[in-house]
Amino acid sequence: MPRSLPVKLSLLAVLPSLLVWTLTQRNDAKAQTTSPKIVISGWTLTAEDCRMPDGLVDPGETVTLSIALQNTGGANTSQQLLATLQASGGINAPSGQQDYGRLTAGGPSVSRNFSFTAASQQLGTPITLTLQISDGGVNRGTVTTTIMLGLLVSDTDPGLCQTGFFQPRSPSACILTHCASSRRPPFPVGTYAIICDTDAPSRFTFLLTVRDTQPPTIVCPTAVTTVATNGASAIVTFPAPTATDNCQVTTTCSPSSGATFPVGVTTVSCTATDGSDNSATCSFTVTVNQDIGQPIPPSIVSNDQRTGSVLAFPIYTSSASSPQSQNTRVAITNTEPTRAAFVHLFFINQACNVADSFICLTAQQTTHFLVSDLDPGSTGYLIAVATDSFGCPMNFNFLLGDEFVKFQSGHTANLPAQAFAALPGWQPCAGGATSATISFDGVRYSQAPRVIAASNIPSRADGNEALIFVNRLGGDFRTGASTVGAVSGLLYDDAENVVSVSRSGGCQFRLELNSCFPCPGPRFESFIPSGRTGWLRLFSEADSAIFGASFVQNPNVRATANAFNQGHNLHSLTLTNTANIVIPVLPPNC
């Protein structure tokens, strides 16, 4: 048999606080502003006949009740309060009038005994106790409450879905000798007829109602993050929440597992409900990202194949008189699906002068411009910095950069911007700052290259004209950029022969690989003869950050299989954590 635990059995009594009569006192023919207010505050079964001694009011049984009245109004009763139990609502042969005395406003309740015989009705049927109230012989109305015939109520044992049963004790001299029901205890939630015998002898029946009042517990799954493979939504499945209860429990979630979730964050609400309609809720979030694939996490190394918060374009050029033959088209894209981007542009020419401008991009917008429209007749490099709406640099690793470059000499290239990721956990500028320092130290932004390389350098003897640009990343852009300084290098041919080179210059210097390079030393076309290739390693002697691009132009590109026009960014071989730039903090003007 299941374990049976003691439970508390109690009469179900509904004791509404009803305003059913008022006693208005008058003084000099003027009504008082406050009145008594009489309510039934409780009742107790004090005696019952020996036929059904179960602590309940049963059909046909003669019982004595102690009924308590209380004055909850704002004034005392002015005279003795008399109450008469009415023969109505299932009550027969009520006893006579009782004197409650004077009831003090807000004072304690006063109890008096009334006897009656309950009408023969179905078990569990309510009967109504109605007291007619009078004060000094004047009828003042009624007060009422209800009780249930032969109804015991018990809550289930904690942690179980059932209750044991102990025979009710009689307030009279009669003793219960045996009780039985349609099932053996313990009892699950429900209502049961109990038949009991006494030593009178007599037999009676009453109802036992077992309730489950304990709500279930529920624990939701952890938050879910996924990707909208179609760009707008995703079908998301998740495990059911974990729910426990005394009794059987069911769970539901809205939206449900397997539903289609839009891009963004959706809150899923889950509910656990047992058979007695007790319930508990929990919630979690489903995040659907619009980007296809996982984002590339920031690292200490910059890269020209990903997004970042700072973009470095290795070359820009334009002709004031002939922009159709020498120009640069720059494109910048905001790949973030929901947020706008503010981008501060800094044009650094070969004389280290700095000009700046702003562009503003909505979410997922790309824009392009011609350098001839912003800085005509100039050559240099371009730095783009993601800022907030106040102009302060910010962690916004969603900028993508690209440029087309063409020179009158015929050198052309499509070059991606070198992206520097902002790293988490730092504050670039305090409130009210007029400038901010961007450090490429692997702590705040990705590190910058110190040693760079140009690969696939073809022979000049085959008609190739190689052109290399080298830039210095550094300086205070409010006044001017830092110069490249001294750069040393090694030029290798494809047989692993090597010669040393050295150069120095301003913010950007230009290497033309011709008969005078490398100097001193062998001529370039003899060191890398016809049909051969080589590569060049360059490094800053002062541990400066440098970057750049390489171009090759061949006039025979349409006639010779071995002739190509091409360009690429210089490769990063080693890094430095010493580079930084200072920029003015200005609100975007777009």
C-alpha cells in the first residue's frame, strides 16, 4: 500500500464579510457621519446528536453552533443587539433569540449559541445561516454566511498527490467504531463518500474532498542563439522545460519548439499545469542572427579579409586635371544588421598633411566615393575609424573596406582595406574629451605589422614595371602623421639569392623597381632575369608599424601569355605593439 501520512481535516466554511445592516444614531435630528457595521466573523460546531457525531453538519442532524458577530463599522451600537436565526436556507426548527449586548466599533467578536436541525439535502450542498438583527425592538436587517453539509476538505501531503485519512472525532459522547469508503486510503485528488458507524449504534455518510493546492515547479531551457539561413527567420527547436509536481503535470511553450522565429530576440514563455489547474511559469530567449555563418572573433592580428573598427587603405591617388586616367574609388560597407555606423575618414598625403571627413552608414549599407571629389591632385593613404555619435572611437567590428586604384602609368589594382579589430574591455575616451588615442597593441586594437613582404615580383626584362608603396601607421592626426623613417629590406630571387636594400621617406614612400633598384648593387632586371620572379622583405628599423601595396603593370598584357597587370596588399610577417594614432573627437557632420 502507498504510505499514508497524517493530514489536517477541516470544515469548509465560506465566511464573507457582508455589510447587511446599519444603525444610524441621531443627535438633535442630525445623522451621524459614522455607523455600526455588523458581520458574522466565524462559527463553531459545539454539539451534535449522537446519530452522526463526525464534527460535521449532516442532513437531518440536530446541531448547536456558536455564531460570532463583530462590529466593523465606525460607531458603537446604541442599544442591546438581538439576533434571531431564521428558518430558511436549509435550516429547520432554529432556537430562539440571543442577546449580544452592545457591540463596540472595532471591538472583539461576541459569540452566542444557536440550535437547529439541518434539512435533508445532498451531501456537499450549502446551507445558509441568516441572523435577523434588531436594536431596541427596531429591525436592522440581516447578516448571513454559508456552510457545507457533510463536507470534509483536506490538502494533499507535501510531495505527494494523495492524502491519508484519520477518522473524525466527535464532540459528543459517541465514539466512531468503523469507517469505510469506495476505495482504501490514501486518497488522490477528488471527492469520496465515507460511511462510518458509532457505538450508539448508528451509521452515517459524509463527503471527503481532497485538494491539490501546491503549484508545480518548472525550469526553462537555456537561451538559444542561431542564424537565419534565409536572411529573415529560422526554424528553432529546443528541449522541453523540466517540470515536477505532486500530480501529473503538462507543459506548454509559446512560441513552441519547431516554430519559425524572426531575426532578433524573441521571448519564449513556458507554463507547467497540473490536474488541479495549479501552474508555474518561466521564460527564456531565442536570438536569431541575420548574418550567415559565425562572426570572425577579434584577434591580435589585423587582416585584409575581414571586418574591423579601423580600416587602413594602403594607397589613394587622384589627378586634378585628368581624374579619368588617375583616380581611386573607395567603398566602405557597414555589415551590422541593425545599427548605424559613423566613420571618420583621415586622408594622409605623402607630405604628412591630414584632411578629414565623415560618412554615415545605415545598417547593412555600403557607400563609395571618388577621391578626386574629396582630395583631388593628391596621393597618400586613408584611415577610416568607427566612432559613436559623439565622435569617440568605439568597438564596432563591422566595417568592410575596398578600393579600385588606377594610375596614369597604367598600374591598377583592386585592394581590400587592412582591418584592425577593436578588442573588448577598454574605454577610448572620457566624457568631454577632444581627442582619443587608438593603440594597435593587441589589447585595445589588433596589432599592426612591422615586417611586410611583396610577393610574386616579376622580371623587368619581360616588360613588367613593379611599383611598391610603403606607409607609416602613426602620428597625431590633429597636426600631422608620422614619417616612415628608415626601412631596410632583402630582395630574393627564386634561386634564394638575396641582396639588401634600404630606403627612408615621409609618411609614404614609393619604390619603383627599375634599373636603379636596388642601389647600390646589381640592376633589378639582371638580378631577376627574364622569365623569373622574386620577393621583397621590408622592415622598420625603429619598430614602427608599416603597411602598403604592390603593383605590376605590363603593356603586353593583351599579347603575351606571361604578361599580367596586378596588385595586392603587402603581406604581414611580424607585428609590433607600439603603434598608435591620435585623432580629434568631433561629432559626425552627416
